[in-house]
Amino acid sequence: MGLKLIIPPGIGSPTTGPAEPLTLEDARAHIRAYSDVTAEDSLIESLITAARAYAENFTNRVLLTQTWDLVLDAFPAGILELPQAPLQSIDSVLYIDSDGAEQTLAASAYKVDAVTDPGRVAPAYGALWPMTRAEPNAVTIRFVAGYGDAAAAVPMPIKQAMLLMVGHLYQNREAVQAEGDFYRLPLGVEALLSPYRVLRWD
């Protein structure tokens, strides 16, 4: 299974929201940075990105709208879970048929479940996935995931956890203390993120 980001958040969006769930102003207010001191703005922006990556990896979610390709060697036996949540929609299902030609599976041939986390796709009632050629990357499912185009769509507890991370990383810029004890993330980060965690069994 392969997963490739096709359209990052903020690219081609119908709104003009930021590409991160937190703005620079959000983070600066949280760490109490003086408004007239901008020398560390690049650092703060990188910490926002790091906090967002941690939140996404911990929860198995993506936050702002983005488009992904899921590439498989063949269709599964039945229902397929998509690896990013929350699922918004499926753009296309492409596959290589037994003759080696690329085909687009009709939307009527499959059922999309965007209610369950993670989202799922399955053959339509009474149908089966088509046969594919026995070669790598024979199936490509392009899908859209994320809470929405604007930062306001992201749940507040996730954004609050990101602020805690930004503050922690801003104050602790090395991996270890002089005594050798590792800095640990604030307990509140995982407490805020845990209700949004999508568990996987594969």
C-alpha cells in the first residue's frame, strides 16, 4: 500500500484560509511573544507545522482539506478503510484491467462511507471489485480528507493541543536537559488529542 499527498492544504481551496490550523498570531499570543518582535516568527511557524504533524500522526487524521492517492496492488476482498480521516469524498477509483488498460470505476459501482472514522469504500450492493492485472500499483483511489478548508473547521481541542506543543517546543529547544532527563510533552497534549484518535488494527 502506498499513500501520496496530491494537493496539500490551502492549495486550490475555494476559501482563503491558512494552510495550518493555527495562525502565527494564535501562536504568538499563546507564548506571549511581544507583538513588535518578529525575529522568531519563522521559528514559531515551523513549530506550528511540527505541532500539526504530531497531532495528525497521533490521531491518524488530517486536519485541513487535502487530496491523497491511495495506491494498492489489488482491490481488497471487501470493504477498504481509507488511511486518512475524516473522509470527505472520493474523487476517482482507477485500476489496471487484465489487458493492461487503465479503467475508471463508475461511481455507481461502489459505496462511500464518510460517516465512519476512518472512512470506507466498498463495492455497491450485489457487486464485486473488478479483477485487476497482477502487477504493482494496479489500483489508485484518489480521495479528499480533512475537516474543511478553514482553520475554524478544526476541533478546538486539537488546536489547543497544538498550542500546548508550540509553547513546549518554544521553551525547550533541545532534546535533553543537562542532567540527561528527556523533556516530555505536556500531559494535556495527549489528553486533548486522545478522543480524536482513530485506532487501526492492521
